[in-house]
Amino acid sequence: MRKSRKIKIGHLDMGGGAPVRIQSMLNVCAGDIEGNVQQAVALEQAGCELIRTAVPNKEAVALIPALKKAVSVPIVADIHYDYRLALDTYDAGVDKVRINHGTIG
């Protein structure tokens, strides 16, 4: 087994011997807040422990507080192209930011 360091994402421990976590990514257009919330609720009810969502633009940041209000699982924001979106999602209450290093110069 590969040795790793334990980190916290919201209330979840990951790595360092913590259990493998069930996660999924929302696949509804980021601008459709109600559709994303419905999908996130369904994922949580199905046993998902961590939910990722793409945040492609400034308008999509509004999705973070809506998701945090609707579900109790940690939310991870996937950021591409604009590092400022990472800061905005952090301010909006996201539990973790995942930056695609290949698309941010």
C-alpha cells in the first residue's frame, strides 16, 4: 500500500489509512443551479461522500452556497483557466479546491 498523508475535506478524512471515499462529479451545466442541487441531493441519498463540481466562470460560483445549503457532504470545486475562481469559491464556502494545473498558466 502506498503511504500517504491524511487530510481533511470538510468533515471527511482522506488518505493516511482513512477509508476509500465514494465521490462523484456533477454533470449538469454549472449555470443550472436547481438541476445541480437536485443531482447533488440524489448523489448524497445514494451514498456519495464527496461531490465535485466544475466552476467554469464567475457566474458558476453561485452554485457553491446553493450546494452547501442542500447537502451535508463536502463540495470540491474544479477550477480551470482562471485562478481567481478558486479564490471566489473559497470565499463562497467550498470545502476543497481542485486546480487543473495543466490549464492554469
